[in-house]
Amino acid sequence: MEAQQTRHRAGFVNIIGNPNVGKSTLMNALVGEKLCIVTAKAQTTRHRIMGIVNTEDYQIVYSDTPGILKPGYRLQRNMMNFVDTAIGDADIILYVTDVVEKSDKNAEYVEKLRQVTCPVILVINKIDISQQDKVLQLMEYWKEQLPQAQIIPVSARERFNLDSVFEAILQKLPVSPPWFDKDAFTDRNLRFFASEIIREKILLNYAEEIPYSCEVAVEAFKEGEERYEISAVIYVMRDSQKGILIGKGGSALKKLGTQARLEMEDFFQKKVYLSLFVKVDKDWRESRKELRRFGYED
């Protein structure tokens, strides 16, 4: 029994990279569940979210992180703290780039990756929208930048070559007992996923500064036998944003609520009664107290 235990593999596979390179799409594909919200907007991911894959022989704890940016306010500084922590506690780092972004963007994080002692797998994403010669050029570039990294071109959206990523992870996963119960699939609770689903619909339905000025707090989550009753507050920074979010006669908020409810029902596999409210909190992105309440500070 003891010998069998020593062969078990487990570890933290932390996914980092710049905004919009497809980190969350890759995470969802590797986990096999939609745990991370996905939109075309930068800063879609604000938290560090874990997705856990279990078999009898291994446990892979994937961790999605916010896109790397130069922070302009306290919320963004805390988001970058999640990234720095993920670099520090990884057993394996998945650094995701793509065929579109400038290769030297946020170069200081590439320098950090040169210094890490854990294995690095560099994933070049979105090869489905590029030419083969461009992909080969990028692979040569990244071999020079990160000589220790294993470089794998993929399309996370098309699920192309993800088997190669998975096999590389398994080969590098340390021998270890599991870190979480074998029936766990994430470190987050249902309230968190409800709030993230609402925030995703805000990102998809509103333009300009609205999504970046909003935060969602689930105030009540009642688990009944037949349905979940959920009450959530969307916080904005200005009265004008509140008006845009609600829309004429409440039409925009109603549309948002319907979309969020339908996705929650699909995710939770249960009927949902959703109540949405909008409040103004002009300083929430800079307030340590508010950021702690929203889960961005210890």
C-alpha cells in the first residue's frame, strides 16, 4: 500500500500569461468543465481559480490567473499579486502566449520565468488563425527566450494538440499524495460561480468602462430541493453607470438577469430564481475593506 502511494502524482499546474491569450479557454478545456468565464475583453479573469482533475493515479490542480498587466489601482495590484503567488507556488507553470500578441509584452514576467526552478511549459495558442511558418518562427523565438521551457503549439478553442499539453504535464507532475479530496473539482463554492456568471454577462452585454467598474456580490444563496434562490448586488462606481446597467424601464438589467439565470441553471443543473440589484460604491476598486469583502484581499 505504501509503495502504491509513493507512485501517486499530484501537483499545482499554474496558468499565467498576458490578457486575451486564451488562458481561461485552455483551463476549461484541460479541466473539462467551464469553471472560468471567457470573453474577448481584457481583465475577464480577476481571481485565481482552481480546477482539479482526479484519477486513481494522479491529481492535477490547475490554476487560472488574471492576465498580466501594469496595475493602475488597488484591484489590479491585487490581481497581479495572484499572478506572483501562482509563479511562486507552482509545481509546473503553463505560460500561455499566442500568435497575435507582441512577444516582448510584459517582458519582466518572462525574466521571472527564467529564474524559476520548476518545469515551464510554454503554450503558443490560437495557431488555428495563423500560418505554419509564423508558428515555427514563434517556436524558435521562444526557444531563445526560455531555453528550459517545453514549447507546444495549440488551439485551445478548437481543442487541437491539447493531448500534448496533458502528456507533458503528466510527465513533469511530482510524486505526491493528493492535495484535495478525490471528489473535489474546484476550490470555489457555488456562490462564487453565481457571481462570476453574472459578471460574464456584464462583460458580454456592456461596452467601454462599465464591465471594469462593476463587481458582483451574492448576498443570499438558498439551496432548496427544487431550485436555488439567489440574490445578488452589482456594484458600480457612478450613478450614470447604474442607469446604463439598468436600462430604460429596467430592460437591460432584465436581459442580463435572464441570460445569467439560464447559464446558472445549466451549470448547477437545477432551476434558479435570481434577483438582481444595482448599488453605487464609488471607491470599491481602491477600498481595502471592499476588496476584502469581494475576495481580493486576505
